[in-house]
Amino acid sequence: MMPGGVSSPVRALYGAKRTPLVIKGAYRDIVEDIDDNRYIDFCASWGALVLGHSEPELMNELAEDLKRGTSYGITSHYEHKLAKKITSFMPSIEMLRFCSSGTEATMFAVRLARGYTDRDYIVKFVGNYHGGADFLLTEAGSGFATYEASSKGIPKASINYTLNLPYNDQEALEKLFSDPQYKGKIAAVIIEPIAANMGVTPAKKEFMKRLRELTKEQETLLIYDEVVTGFRVGLGGAQEYFDIEADLTCLGKVVGGGFPVAAYGGKKEIMQRLSPLGDVYQGGTLSGNPLALAAGYYVMKKIEHPDFYSKLRAKTQNFLKPIKEAISQKENFSACIQDVGSMFTLFFGQDRVENMKESNLSNKEMFWSFFNFLFDRGIYWPPSPHETAFMMCSHSQDHLQKAQDAILEFIEMQ
């Protein structure tokens, strides 16, 4: 009844040559399928679950909120509560608007940038994945790269104004911004400042600094796609990590606490161009869903604890350190772990990855052997060599030890 048996392609496990998992429930760091198999989960709903599955206190709070209804189609008090938290954590966001998915957030942010600047061209980077909007689904990462998808169904006219640049390539960036054909005509540059859809691949700090300078010089808006990194790498996201602010920021995943919630925001001057204040239209029946925002607000209250991120980073590093050491000591074996905060990727066949070309050169056959090796031992790793694994607060020490031992055994076998 469903193409591939899934609602999103990467879940199909085609590369692993397996039947897709069908989950009936999840608790803390475990997902359980309909055949009663249990798996230690490092996918974490693709990073959305920073606390873990079915966090008991959250479940109790949502049970009370559920009694007040599921959807109003009218602004709820949780919109004010969550917006206040987000704007206090990310100073570059002075105003924001809620929507339902990361795809919507990036799509609407680009529309707003084009309307604000009265320009058409946008720049994105090869391997960055910004969701499924036609004009952004070109040379992308994530499932698009996993299954080597084409742009079938996307008219060429839709991507005529989308310019792709290699990630972390400052020379290519300088060349584009000095090209008379595009100089002063670019509405926005959208970037994953810490790429998560070609594996964890941070932008170089010098590259990010120069990108900010060039966009300011030409009055081009800089859009940070922090759908993955927002509230995952730190309270201030990648902007705090680089100490460089964006004009517009797209958020998702963690901000919804496991529900389909996203947001985009930025400077008031830009955001006030949105209808009904301005001439850029965007709407959505379920945007700002009260139950979903209640979950997001609960998560925001948890993550603002002073030692929340230091504890999560420490847990991540304790898990990764022996694996990194085993890789460095293994003769005739090429691999690397790249990590930021509680995000990490194990690349096979590469000592370092800085762009999509290098991610594509990783040993995919070995990755799928690795995935199946873990799967057979009750460990669920994100099913793509281009995706990111995530640490959750709920990962128990016993389960982390089991996963760590299995990964070390796999490395030793190579």
C-alpha cells in the first residue's frame, strides 16, 4: 500500500537489503518492532529526540494537554511561551514563525529572503540537504544522496535560480560573488553550518567568516539551516559554535520535542515582511499546533539547565574515545569519526571528510556491513553512510557499553 513500505525513503533499508522496521513502541533508548525485537537506538528520530523516547514527565504533561484539544487553528499560549524561549537562546532571532517541518521552514525562509531583497538567485552547497522543496532539491545530501536520486518531477525552471557551490571551498565562493553575472543579484545563501546530511561535516571557521563578510557586502541574506543543529550542539546552536550570526535561521527536530514542529526567524526588519504585516505570504492549518508546541516547550525547559550540554557532550566523548583509539591503532585500516556535540558519524575508507565529494568516496560497502553487524546485535544505527548518529540523555551506560563493544569488535575484524 506504500512505496517501499515507508513514508520516507531512507527508512526502507534498501542498502542493507533488509525488510524495513515497523515499530510498535519506544522507551528511553530502545525501539521495539512488531515482532518484539528490541534495538538500542542511535537514530533518535533523526536527531529530534535529545531527551530520549517517551520521557515519562513529558508524557504525563502531554496527557494533560491532550485533554484541552489537539488543534485549534487559532494561536495558542504555547506559541508565545516557546517563541520567548527560542528568542532568548538565539539572539539573532528577534521574531519567528512556526510551521510543521524543516522543509517548510527552509522553503518559507528562502521565499521571505527573495521577497525582502527583491532578487531571485539563491546559493546552496553540494551535500547540504534543506528538505524537499523543488528549488532546494539539487545536489543534496541525506536520502537524496543515499539513493542517488535525480531531479525527476522537478521542472528545470524550478532550479534555474539555484546555484550550487562545493562545501568549504572559499575560492569557489569568492569567484561566484565576484562574477558580474551574479554580483548584487543573489537573494540568499543557505547553508548547514555543521552539515549533518553528508555525515557530520563542520564548515571551516575561516570559510564561515568569509561567507558572512561577502553576504553583508552584497546585501545578500545569510540563512542558517539549523534544523538538525539547533538545540542539538548547544543552546545557541551552530551560531554559538561559530560565533557568527545569520540573518534568518531555520529550526526543527529538537524544537518540537518529537512532534512535527519547525520554525524560521531572524531580524524584525526581515520577518515583518511576512503577511499580514507585509507582502510575503505563508500560512498553514497546523502551524503552531498546541500539543506539539507543548512538547517543544517542555524540552526547552530541560535543555536550559546549566550543565545539560556539558553532560551530554561528556557522555558522547566517553562513548567515542575508545572507538577513535581503536581506529588510530588498527593497521591498514582507514576510517574516522567526526563529531560535534552529541552528533557523530563513522566514515569508512576516509581519514577526514570536508565536503560531499569526500563523503561519496567513503567505503559504502563497508558501511552496510557495519550497519548489518550492529543490527544483528540489536543496535539501530542511522541507515545511510551520509547520515548522523545521535546521543540521547536516555542512553544507558549498559547499552552504550554494548554498542561500543560491538563497534570495537567490527573494527577488529577488518
